Amino acid sequence: MTDLIQYTTRGAVGLITLANPPVNAFSAAVRAGVLEALEGIMADDALTAAVITGSGKLFSGGADIREFNTPAGMQSPNLPELIEKTEAFPKPVVAALHGTAVGGALELSMACHYRVAAAGTRLGLPEVTLGIVPGAGGTQRMPRLVGAEAALDLIVGGRPIKAEEALELGLIDEVVESDVVDAAVALAEKVAAEGGPPRRTSELEDRVTADRERPEIFEEYRKKMARKARGLESPYACVECIEAAVNKPFAEGLAFERETFVRCVESAQSKALQHAFFAERESGKVPGVTKDTATRPIERAAVIGGGTMGAGITMCFANAGIPVSIIEVAQDGLDRAMKTIEGTYAGSVNRGRMSQDAMDACMSLITPSLGYDAVADVDLVVEAVFEDMSLKKEIFGKLDEICAEGAILATNTSTLDINEIASSTARPESVVGLHFFSPANVMRLLEIVRGEATSPETLATAMRIGKTLRKQGVVVGVRNGFVANGMMLPYIRESEFLVEEGATPEQVDRVIFEFGFPMGPFQTMDMAGLDVGWRIRQAAAATRPESERYSPVADRICEMGRMGLKTKAGWYLYEEGSRTPVPDPEIAAMIEAASAEQGIERREISDQEILVRCLYPLVNLGAGMLEEGVALRPSDIDVIWMHGFGFPRYQGGPMFWADQIGLGEVHRVMQELYEQHGELLQPTALLTQLAQEGRSFGDWSAE
Ligand SMILES: NC(=O)c1ccc[n+]([C@@H]2O[C@H](COP(=O)([O-])OP(=O)(O)OC[C@H]3O[C@@H](n4cnc5c(N)ncnc54)[C@H](O)[C@@H]3O)[C@@H](O)[C@H]2O)c1
């Protein structure tokens, strides 16, 4: 037998233990091992029952997703076959669950005749997040155990639950504080002694019979999920499967689930969502940092500057249970910062997203401070003062004098050179960028900026902090705007050129929204505030080449005092208390005048041209960043765009999306745009090379 399964007996009970670290995935060998062990128990008359459990920290993470769409994934017994045989097993089978039992592991557990879980065990069917439906009977057995409404919530929502809630719902039979295997063996002995046929989930009819009387629950659920599931296929496929569980005999429902699974697993969306999943994991791997790289424990932190970003970053630490000092230069600034923090927490409490106790606990971790004494004993400082190089250098000089040896000195700068900031200290190896996005307490993306001198230990610690703060960290190199904001530039620029050439802001925003972004570039700019970009453009004006195309429209909007949503007017108008953009004829007229003034003849612009003009240039620049080494891999760029700017996950991120179109086509269009519109759109060397060689970004990173 494979050593991925341990087999022993406890009295008259055969105990099968999954032993395939790290997550006891149901790979081909594990499936074969479980089946072989069950057959052994069947053949041994001295044994009356079986218990299946997992070794290490968890029961199992489910199917091995690396086997998806591979021959190994279908090798007999495949997971559905193993699960069928488990349920059909003539002797009682009990699942003993601890840690985590998700996906295929929960599907197998539901086919066991009884389920016992250790307190706190996490159970769930997260398949929907990978663009598929549970494909081994999960959508058919779950409604039979918990009813259709709870099944919709768990399967379509992909929401994991704890054993205690699972017990209440009827998903499991027992929760124990004691040893779960002992409890499962005892239960197995008891049901075996009682005799009679095992209780098979597929034969439980009460719940589905009751649900058959209420067909409206499915329509209601579809309406309720419409917003969250916009553009996605798998949530709707899950609803259909659960509907089939309620309305069809078990075998037919199972066949329907199988067909649906096969359709989903082959879909473009599922491939993109699987890519997204692996891209996030991959982003945690960085050259020079291994799991043996020493990290500094972060027991206390300080944030310098309590403005928009500083207040949000402070909350991130408090939310993670880390005591944090927030430092301002004057009392009124400090009071303002604390008021912002308190107000934000109070808002969460009012909306029922946080308890008063949790708010109090967070507030008690935050110490407002004037002056730098507080930084002397912290493990990490995040500087978030005005974007001014001389001010930042002065502050880092001071930190160098006061901070303990080995403390991490981080800056939240969006545009400044971290190497120059580090040069104002005698310990540039301890300096790193921690680039949060606004609002810092909400946005998941964290660019971790590696300077020339940043040590592996500093980088490893910064990456760990990202995890502790529940951020999606991505390591990037030093470059103006780093990766995220740097790539935003051509996206915004082309959207502005498009409106000068004949599109309207609402048309561009509609196309980008329909592609799957939460909103288009103009609405995004209005939300963020137009003054930020205005200031950056003014600062860059002196160095901009005369010949470079430049749209004056955004500047003119700012000159009119329209700074976006916060002033109720920007690219759009906003009614009092509303965030809904309303197209403004005054802006339309101003754009037309700008076109005329520049001798641009306005024309009809197709939706396809808008999509291509907004997105291909950013893919092109992404390729440039890979060449420069500022981004480590194409999938890192995908992660940045998904988490920083809402690039639709089911499109896989810009680089993956471009690979699906084919880089030959992307390059051909870029070349055409370059010839029409000039140097800002010149294809980068890497894009050109990959296109000529018929390769993809995926091929390039696999080298
Ligand atoms: N606003 C954003 O969307 C955003 C996003 C990412 C990064 N950033 C970066 O974060 C930093 C802060 O931006 P912000 O938007 O929070 O600015 P802000 O103007 O809202 O806040 C800056 C704060 O720093 C305080 N300050 C100034 N000098 C100080 C000193 N010597 N000691 C302590 N406090 C001092 C100011 O009183 C002010 O409260 C900048 O480097 C910016 O580039 C901003």
C-alpha cells in the first residue's frame, strides 16, 4: 500500500489515515490507497466498521488542483468513484474531521455515513471560487443534509463554516472537544453494534422533499446574488445543480452535476480563476528569500504621519492585534487622526460589521504620540508623511538615530526613490517600501518595495507583516509609481485620448465595467479625487517632451474647481448624497472644444477599440517592467491588478488575459497604434520578442 495512507485497526474498527502532507490532498495514489484499505476492511470479517481521518494539522484540503484536467486527476478511482464506493460500503464508515475539511474532502465526508468533527474544524465547498462546481456529489448531498437554502449559501457563497455551525445545520453529527478519532471510533462501534444498513446521505429525502414545495427560493437567490456574481458563470452553475438535487432523483442529479462540472472545468473562466489562485500563491516566492531566512518578530509598530494613509495603516496594525503608536508633529493633527480612526471604527460598529468590544480592543492598542520617543522600542516603523523627499530623508535620518538595531524602517511613498530615502540612514539594509493602497484599512494590495540594499531578512519580515495584516503582498522593484501606479498611467492616458478622439467618458466607463471592472477609469478618477493626479502632472510638466501628446482636459476640469466626488463634480456630476455619476453636458462641450482646438476630428469609436486602447498599452508596459525586473513575474502583475484596481478575477489579470488573446495579436495592434499615435505606444522589446517567437508570458515565466 502507498505510504500516503496509514492503516491500523482499533478493536473491530479499521482506521484509515490520510498522510499526504502538506494538506492530505486526494491525489491519485491517496484515492487508490483509501479504496484499497476499504476493500481490506470489507474482506476482514473481524472488522465491523471504518473510520477515515487525516494526519497532521488537518483532515484534508480536498482534490489535488494540480491534477485538474490531467490524466492523473481521472486515474481510477477518480474522486467521484471513490466517494460512490464509500457511500455504498456495506459496513458503517465514519469521518473523523479536524483542522480543515474542504472541497473534495467535505464531499467524501458527506458520503461517509456519519461525521464527527473536532471543535473549530473548518468545513466548506470553495469550488465556486475556482470557477467550477463541486463535482463529486457535493451539490447533491449537501441539500439532503442541510436543505437547499443553507446549501445555496455554502456552495454558491463558497463560505467556510466552523464545526459548531455545521452541527446546527445538520451537516455533521457530533462536535467533540476530546480526541476526534476516539470519538469517531466509539460512534462507529456503536452504529455497527446497532446493525441495520448504513445511513446513506443519497437516500435522505426529507429536506429535498420539503424544498420541492418552495421552488421560488432559487429565483430569489439568483436575484440576491446578481450583483456579486456579475460576469461569473460558476455561481449560477452551482444554483442549477442544487436545484437539480431538489427536483431530480439522486442519480440524475449526480449526472447533471457531473456534466456541469466538466463544462465548468473546461471553461475559460475557470482557467483564469485557477491562474489567479496560483498567482497569489506564487507571489509569496521571492529570489533570495527562503523559508529559512530569519524574520524579526513584530511586537510593536509605529506609524509616522496620521493623514489619510497613516490613519488607515495604523488601523491595519490594531486590527491584527499589534500595539501601534501613531505620530504627528502637532496636537491638532494627532487629534484629527484619532478622530478619523475612531469614526471609521464607529461606522463599522453601526453597520454591524464589528462589535463594540472589538472596536474598544483595537482602540486600546493605538497610542497617539507627539515626537519620536515612541519609535525607540518598536520593531517596525511605517512612514506616511507628505510626499516630499527632503522631509522623508530628514525623518529617516532621525529614525536611524533612535530606532533599535534591526528594526524595520518602511516608507509608504507612492512615487519617491526608496534608494535615496535609504541613503539618509546608516542602515539601508533595513529600509523597505510598504506601499499600501487607499483606504489602507480596506484595500488588500500591498506592494513591498525592495530597494538596492534591502536585506533578505528585511524583505522576509516585510512579507510576513503583509500576511499578518491580511494583505496580498507583492514584491516589486524601485521605479516611478512602482508597478501598480506605473501601469495605471497608460490606462488613464489612453482613456483620456479616447474621449478627445470621439468617445465619451460614460462610453469608456461602460466598456470597462462590462469587461468586469467594478468601474471605469473616469469614475475611478472621480472617486479617488482629481487633485492628486493634477499635482503630479504639474510637477512633471517641466520634464515632459514638447512632442509628447498631452490631453489638457483633466487639468481643465481641476481648474474649474471640480475635484471629483468629494466636490460633487469632476468628470461627472453627483447629486447630494449620491455616488452615482451623472454625465454633464458642460464637460461634453468642454471636451469637444479641446478636440477642436487640437485639430482632432471626432469620430465614432467602437467598444472594441476602447477596450483594446485602454488595456493593451498597460500589458505592453507590464512587459517592459518584466524586462526591467521591476516586476518579478507576469502573474505578480496579474495579482496587483486584481487586488489593486479590481481587474476581473475571471479574466485572470492583464498578462494572463493577453496570453489568452495571443501576444501576436496584442503586438500587431500595439504596432498599429504606435504607427497612428506615436511613441507613447511603442511595443516593448519583450512583447515584440515573445510575439515573434509565438510565445506567451506564461511560457516566459516558466523558463
Ligand atoms: N493618498 C493616497 O491614496 C496614497 C496611497 C499610497 C501612498 N500614499 C503615500 O502616503 C504618504 C502619505 O499620504 P497621505 O495621502 O496620507 O497624506 P496626508 O497629507 O493625508 O497626510 C500626511 C500627514 O503627515 C503628517 N506629517 C507631516 N510631517 C510630519 C512629520 N515630520 N512627522 C509626523 N507627521 C508628519 C501631516 O500632518 C499629515 O497629517 C505619501 O508618501 C503618499 O505618497 C498615498
